Amino acid sequence: MTKPIVNLSDYDPNWGKQFDYEQKRILDVLDDKAVGIEHIGSTSIKGLEAKPIITLL
């Protein structure tokens, strides 16, 4: 069995912009049915290395 490889990236200030874009797309569809959408995980912490995957809750 091979070990999985996790690639970390330096913090990217565009991660916040990517979240904003995805949040707007979701809210456009859900309208007033959404209570909230949050950017969570390591990409939401400024300055932290992270897997370059935007996580939403």
C-alpha cells in the first residue's frame, strides 16, 4: 500500500477571493434558504501553509 502524498502550498491571498466567489454562487441559488456559508479550514487562516482546497461550511 502506498502512502498518500499531501502537497502544501504557501498562503495565497486569492484563497479568500475564491471563497467569496463560491459563496456568492451558492447564495445566488439558495437565496434566503441559507443561514450562512463560512470559509473554514487551513486556507481560511492568513499566512498558514495549506492544501490548496477551499473548504466551505
